Amino acid sequence: MDKEIYIIRHGETDLNKQGIIQGRGIDSDLNDTGRAQAAAFYNKYKDFPFDKVYTSALKRTQQTIQQFIDAGLPWEKHPQLDELAWGEWEGKQTSEVAIGAFKDMTEKWQSGDYQAHFKGGESPADVAVRLKEIIEVIKSRTAEKKILICMHGRSLRLLLCLLSNRPMSEMYNYPHQNTGLYKIELTGDTFTITDRNNTDHLNA
């Protein structure tokens, strides 16, 4: 094994709680629940010897792992890890109309139309381009043996498809909760998922 990668989704925001669509264009803060989730994750993994932490450019990911940064862990933020942009739907309340629109889009993606996107937003193919860039950055840094990544639900699903060499139509096979953890081992060019959506830290 050449590298261990720990990937978590950010903690809860008020928009998560209220059912408001966030995406790449909404830079929201964690709420009290999200901060408690972040603290619980830190308390469980604070002694794990991470070499580096990576986040998206959106503050909810940085806030989730802020205690690691404060403890001195080297940190980089990369917009390649940002959430998929939902375009015209960002900032809007979940509704029957929204549910119908997202169902139609989901069906397109599951049928293999990875170019499909909402007006002003990104497609899975768009997100895959930037995720592949950050994958190559991480692979190239051979001195970093254990890394922590904090990112977003949809982009996390797409990243796991890419790492597992699975079609992006299978993104729904990767469930996620706020601060849910995926563990991945990299050996050569092969990524292997060894733990999925682990939330044991929330039950401590």
C-alpha cells in the first residue's frame, strides 16, 4: 500500500437542514450540529498521523476540519474538490417541482448522459475533469502517505466512481452523511475502498 486516503463529507449547514439546494455557488457555514459533527470526527481521529489535509474552496469543508488545521496539520484548499454546481436551482427550497427536475436529471445520469446539467450548472463530466486533476496531484505527492480530504456529497460520489474505475451512473451506490467517512487505499495505480460512510464517531 502506497497511500491511505480518508475522505469525509462536510458537516451540516442550515441550508442542509432546511432542504435548500447548495451546490458550488453557495458558500454556507456549518451550523451548531455541523460543528458538533466536526468536533466528534476530530476527537476520534486527532491522533491519526495524517500528513496533509485537503479541502474544497468552500468554507463549510474548511470549517469541518478546522481543528486539524489549528493543531498544525498542513492544509491545502483546491477548487477541484468543490461541489457540483446546480446552476439555476442553487439557493432554492426543495419542492415538488425541484424533486421532479432532479429526478429527470438523475435518470439522464443513470442512463449514461454525463453531459446533462441544469442551466448555469455543471454536468458530471465537467466535475470529473477537475476531480481527475486533483487525483493526479494527490498521487504525485508520494511523501504524503496518509491524507484527509473534506468535500461535498455529489462530488464525493463522483470521485468514488472515478477512484473505483466504475461508471458515473453508479454514483448512487455511494451513500453519504454529514462527516461520513470513506477510507481508500492506493497501491500502485489501484484505489480500493476499505470503509464506507462510517459515522462511528457520531455515536461515541
